[in-house]
Amino acid sequence: MIRRPEQLPAFDPEPHREALEGIVRAVASSLAAGDFDAGALDGILRRFPRAGRGFFSRAEIIQGFRHFFDEDALEVSDETFLAGVQRRPTRTVSGVTPLTVLTKPFPCPGKCIFCPNDVRMPKSYLSDEPGAQRAAANRFDPYLQTWNRLAAFRAIGHPVEKVELIVLGGTWSFLPEAYQVWFATRCFEALNDFGAGRDGRAAVHPSAPRFEALPARLDGRAGEGTPYNRIVQGFLKERLDGAMVHPDEEAAWERLEAAQRANVSAGCRSVGFVIETRPDHVTPEEVLRIRRLGATKVQLGIQSLDDAVLHANARGHDADASRRAVSLLRRAGFKVHAHWMPNLLGSTPARDMEDFARLFDDPALRPDELKIYPCSLIESAELMQHWERGEWRPYEYDELLEVLASALARVPRYCRVTRVVRDISSDDIVTGNKLTNFRQLAEREVARRGGSCRDIRAREIRGDDFDADALVLRETRYDAGVAEERFLELTTPDDRIVGFLRLSLPKEPGFVAELGDAAIVREVHVYGMTLGIGDRAEGRPQHRGLGGRLLDEAVRRAAEAGYASLGVISAVGTRDWYRRHGFEERGLYQLRDIRATQAREEACMERRPPASER
């Protein structure tokens, strides 16, 4: 573990030394004995109460651990201790620490009737959602959101050296470019500062107006469509002297590039950068622009592949727009994270199941990740009018279970289903499903029918130990329209996935000049509890050369397929790792000459004496 200056909420552990040392030692002993659980922690806390004020929080225990104990001072490793005390260790069990930030409310190009219209939030988000509340508390400032979230993660024991930045807020591509550059820059600057032990929050003066001054709710039954754009645009111009963006919310590309260069070797690095947008806003120029921002993955609101359903819901684009967008993003090496919505106006359970099949039957789609968001009725959405007229109804429990169980059973092993059912407060849902654990219910139904879920998330190794010598290398090939995709995965004998690589073999040169006709590594991911940069842990998947092993396989297979070079859409914080594996900077990408590598290896083999002489 990398020890850094404390960046936590105000709490001085020194006056509580005796109690905190007692708690830490007792927890470590219980972990070493294998009998630690929530009940054991409760008992320990009762034995060592906080003087006069109840019990210590988990964050305070972790702060005491960091303050009073050097590395290797306990019966268990630092990693084991922190994993035991964390309230939600699953946040970082997939190999990186996900950090979500929201852009400020801004007009949206869409007119979707199902979309909530909370004018205090970016389009489609609700102020009751936890991430939205954090964003509002920080006045939507990217530096404050990023820095404070890092501090919160660290306070509860999560490593923060490898971060996937997830930028949400409606249609990113519709925001002014200078605002996008500024937003990305400030996220990177917060990562750089936090990693170096610097706290720049005192110098931050958020420029976004206080959107909580706007009405708490809009009524979707008002009959004038959705006034979100009119209200938000008028509010911004009123508070910003006729502008939509404050001058302090703009930055030049040079500043962003400087922040990115610093982040390459920073103590807190971006190993992924995600934005979300609409299919009809994805063009070759837009793809190159978001790549320049540092993006490696795009969340794409496909919603449906039924043109009649898209039209009924005023989505504003057809299914072909989604196909074009996915193809452009794939050709540029991006990971594609699709959003799909059953129970839209005009659909039925049977129609939804047919629609879901298209996601993976159509070579032009086949996303890498997927969110399944059944339509929820929100008071501020225009869908309210259709519900009151009897034109739309929420699916009954059995209907929704059938749709979701059918969908999960069809997801191929190369896709990761990241979420099933959006985490919307039941107070915001007018009628219909309010259960947030529908994924578990649907998975149980799949198992009851004798099936199983094969998607990546269902098979992740998570924090479990495994035998590296017993790992099996599996390859799944599939046609992706513009390319042949090869999904390489390292699995345990019982098919738990430890790591994977997405290798794309384009059928012809694309629009990205620096890639030319190169094969492309779109993603390398090793699962398991996140470790700090340079940290190692016995029995854990990360830092055991598994990523390098997958990369060697990609090089070999690309060469066998006739490609002269291999490109990679590396995140800013992974550039050094790829450099160590022979990749060199080439514009917005990194490339490796695999024919030259092969020639050197063949020459070495020719010079090597026969085995009988060695």
C-alpha cells in the first residue's frame, strides 16, 4: 500500500489512541482467525467505545489504522484489514475504483417522453439519486466532485490509485466544447493533486448557479411537452449575464493536455474515462474529439432497436443511427456501453424480448457492456399524459420478470451487464416496479429454469483466490460488422473469469489516421480487489503478469491474422504500462510494430543453439 498524507474529514485519532489501537488489533486478530464478520465488529466496538460519544465509524477505524500502524505491523496484510473493515468492498472488486461525476444542468437535444425533467439536475437525472446529491452539494464543480469523492473512498479503505472516471449528465456531445475541455481538465487536475497529497479545494469557487432555487418538480401532464430546456436555459442566462457557460468554466486544449501528461505518472491515475451521449451525435469528428479528451468508453443510449417504438417515444433517431454509432466507436477502439429500455410506450413484453435479441444477433451492435433500464413513470415525464389516457401501463411483476430473465439468459460471455433496473427512489416512481433487486430475482428465475448467466459480471473472480497455473485461456470470436472481434479470457476451471482482452481485427482501414489498418486492443482488464500502483498481494489476480500474458496472446494472434501493427486505445494512466510492453505514442493512440517484434524473435531463435547443446 502507498502511504500518503491524510486527506480525510476532520478527525484527530491521537486523543483516541488506546481505543483505536485496541480495535485495530482485535479486528486483525479476528481476520487472522477467520471469524470476522459484522457481528464480530459490533462486539469489538462495544469493547472499545468512543469516549462519551457512542462508537467509532469504519472511516475513523481506518484512519486510526493508518495513523498508528506501519506496514506489516499486524497479523494480516494491509489489504486484508481494509477489505475486512470496508462497508462496501464490492465497489473496487472489479479491478478499478469507479468515480462518477455529473455535469451541470444544460439544455438537451432530445425530447424523449419517458425522460424525467428535474430542472435542478442534468437531463434524465433526479435529485434524489445519491450521485446527483453529491454533485449538487459540490455545485457541479468537477474538481470538488472528484477530490471529495476520492477522499470519501480513501476514508472507507478503498485504494484510489487506479480510477475510472465516469462523467454523466445527459448528452455530453451537446455541451459546449470549451466547457467539456474544462470539465475534463479539472477532473484530471483533482486526480493529480489528490495523488500528490495536495488539497486545492480552498481555491475553488464554483461558477454554476444554485439550481436548487428552481422548482422542485415539474408536472409531465402540463400539456406543453417538457419545458426543461426553456427553464434551464432561461435560468442559466439570467444568472450568467446572458451566457450559458461562465468564463471560469472554459479551458483550452493545451491545459487539458498538460494535466493528462502529469496524470501519466501521478499517484492517482485515470485508467478509464467514460462519457455518455446519443447515437445521433456520434460522428467521425465527434469520436476523434472525445478521444482527445481522454475518453476510452462511451455510454450510448440505444434504448430500443424498434423504429416504431423509438418514434412513439420521440427519441429523435432510428435504429440505424445506433448501428452507425456503434460501428464508428468500435472502429476507433472504444468500448461501447449500451443502454436498453424495455416497457417503453408502444412496446409489449413479447416485443421487448424480440428487440433484445437484436442487440446480439446484429453484428453491427453487440455491445461490450450493457445497462438494462425498464421504463419507470416519473411525475415530471411527458409519459404521464399517455399513462392517464390509458395508452401506456407499467409491466406487471411476472411480465417484467419474464423480460429480464429472458434477456439475462441471452447475454453472451463477452458482454458485462453492469446494471439491471435504475436505482430510482420509490418516492419518485408514480406507479410500477419499485424493486431495485430485480437482477437477483431474474438470475434466480434463470437458474430455476435450468439455465445460467454467462455475462462477465456473473463470472468475475472478484476477491477470491485462484491457482494461476490452472487458468485456461479461452477465445470467443464474433463478427462485429466492421471488424472480427476476439474476446480472450483467462478463466478458472469452473469458468470464473480472472482477466480478459478485447482484440479487434478491422476488415478495412478506418477513419482514424494513426491507426491505419492496425489491429486494435480495445480493452485489457484483470479482475480482483484493486491494488495500489506497484503493490502486490499473494493469490490476487492483479499484478501477477496476467495482463501481459493476454497482451502477448493478442500480439501473436494479430500477427497470425496478417496485421503488421497493433494499436491500443490506452487511458492516460495506463500509457506507461503499454510502453513497457513495446507500444509507442502515435497521436491519440499507442502502437506496436508486431512484424518487427516477430522478426527479432525469429532471429533470436535462429541464433539459439539446439537443446542437445544447451
